[in-house]
Amino acid sequence: MRLKDKIIKKKITMGIIGLGYVGLPLAVRFASAGFDVTGIEINEGKVRKVNQGKSDVPDVREKEIQRLVSQGKLRATTRYETLKDLDVLIICVPTPLRKTKDPDISYIVQAVREIKKYLREEHVIVLESTTYPGTTRELVLPELESSGLKVGKDFFLAFSPERVDPGNSRYNIKNTPKVVGGITPECTEIVRLLYSQAIEEVIPVSSSEVAEMAKLLENTFRATNIALVNEMAIISDKLGVNVWEIIDAASTKPFGFMPFYPGPGSGGPCIPIDPRYLSWKLRTLDYNPRFIQLAEEINLSMASYVVEKIGQALNKLRKSINGSRILILGVAYKKNVGDIREAPALEVISGLLDKGANLVYNDPYVPKLNIEGKVLKSVSLKDNLLNQMDCVVIITDHSFYDFEWIVKNAKLVIDTRNATKNITDSTGKIIKI
């Protein structure tokens, strides 16, 4: 049976390398579409959870995993030897930054070396991990072809950027368009056909580099626009006008404007990190991406700006940050998730602790934090706690927060998300960035 026929008839076996926020939802999607899927994950705890029908990714329902595991469509293992029995291998491993802010692609390198050991004819390999332009062709391809097999003839290689948006109830893997770019036209067609069996719309592009750049453009676009509106918040504050009202007014224009909103910074595994991958690549080509670097500088500075605003607000009450009782509401990088990767709250908390604040936080999604060696635990949100605080700072506007009740019981509220926009404040206790 030819490869394309096997894909259409779902007679191929699939392997997803990495079962995190990207890999697990993808594994569940392909298994739900009728494929036999094996997840390869070095974390034994994750493997055990999947095989027990449990999920540590909020967007993946445990009932769905339980159904797929019981049907034999989904399984997980720590053993790379399983690769020899799989036809399709999709790499969904982390690509963090080193302490030097350079890309750390060691997880990709490890996965590709393991794949090479078992590479055979008609293998399909897809890289989904976000990385710098050229990774698929310059790093992955030479390693695989050193086996003696040739791309586009013996095996097929492509890049397809993940577009996971944790907590998004409208868009998921199935209905979010998928971009695919292969090393050769035949690679693109094979991978396009593969994803089309599980995803509603697949967009082929001319090369893996285009697909890699598309992902970086998506998040660099967001990072730079967030930086612009963050600076507008600072400018508006100096001019004595309300940035949230300005954005609402500008948003009435039916063309040429897209609203972005200020906050304590930009967080998560994509927006603060992806532009750095592009910057790193461009520096190797002797080009200084000034616009991207300026956006990063502005976004990183917002945590310090929030700390400064807290200090100014407390000063008006004849208090200083030092010794003040401060409650942080929400520490995840975005609402309704428990992910703290690159979360602005961490920098705000660190800045307040450095200034001597008596600080506590509440976030049921994040029961414990480790800040500079100090362990903090989420406290229960009650009337008496709010009454005792000198200041309440809204960092993450989780949907379950009753902001009217919070404002009623707090002495001072610093709102970094415009969460209190519908609350009448006759006493002036609400301060917005």
C-alpha cells in the first residue's frame, strides 16, 4: 500500500515526541481522528498519567484520554525504541532560552538523534517546536540524511508550527488552520495530506523556512503591538488621560486598527520568547533587529513600572512598599490557566519583595511559587484578608474573581488589566496602569 493511501485509510502509526501543552493535545486530536498514536515522553510521571487516562494539560479532557486509551488508540512510553514501529514522528519538545537568552535547541537535537537511529524508508518527520528560521533544513535534515537516506525520496521532512492557545474555548487544534512547509514539494504534500485527516484547514507553503518564519511573525506581531500599547499606557498616565478609554475609542474605527491592551508585561512560552529566536538568527547574519529589541525592552520594563505605580499609590496613603501588606491576585501569565512561564507576576512579586513588602498571593491555578528561593503558597481569598491588606494588585484577571466584591473590601486596588472597568469608584481606591 502506498504511503498516501495508508494516510487516507489511517493505516499508519503515529508518534508524538513530547507530551506537554503542544504534544498531548495533538496526540489526542490524531487519536480521535482514528489513528493509532504513541506518545514518547522522557517524564515518567506524564507517561503514567496518560496511560491512566489522566491529563495535566487543562485544555485536554480526561474523559477523552480515558476513551482513547481504553480503545487502544492512545498510549505513552519513555522508550525511544518504539520509534522503529511508528510511521509518522512529530517533534513537540520544548525550545526554551538559555540564561544568555540564546535559543536552547538541545531537546530538538536529542529527539532527531533518536529518530536517526530508527530512520527508514517512508518515514514522515515533522518538527512542530518553535525555533529559528532554518532549523529544519540546516540542523534536522543533515542529521537525518547522514543515515544514507534521502529526503523527498526515502523519507519526508517538514515544519508545521504549533498554534496552541491555552484556555481558548473557541479555537483548538481541530479548527485552527495549520501551516505546513516541507523540505521538498513532495514532503509538503505528504504532510499536508496527513494533517488534513485530523485538522479542518491546512495551508501549504513553499518551504520549511516560510513555515518557521510564519510562526515567529505571528508572535513578534503580538509582542511589538503589546509593547506599543504598553508604552501608550505610560504616555497616557503622564498626560493624565485614561488609556483604556483611548483604546475603546480607537477600536470604533472599522478599518486599519486592531485593539491590543496594556498589562504588567508579556508572558507565556511564546510571545516573550519567539521574537528572541528571530533576533538571535538575525544577529548571526550581522543584522540588528532594532524594532524587535525595543519591543522586548518595553515589555520587560512593565513589571518595574507596575511596582513604581504601587509605590506611588501607597505614598498617597502615607505608606511605603516597605512593610506594607500587599496581595497579588493571579500569577499565571494569562487568565484561566495555570502556566507561569515568563509570567509578569513573577517579576512584580520579586520587585516588591526586594523593596520589603509583606506579600501574599492568590491563584488557585498556581498553589505554590518559588521566588528567588522563597516559597510562597496561594492564600484563601476572604473578606478579612482583603480588609487587612494595604493594597491589592490585579495581575491576572481570572474569570472566577468577583472584582466588585474585591473592590468593596479592599482599601486600595491597583488594576493592571482593566478588570474593574464596570465598577463605579466614587472613593478613588482603584488605580489603573
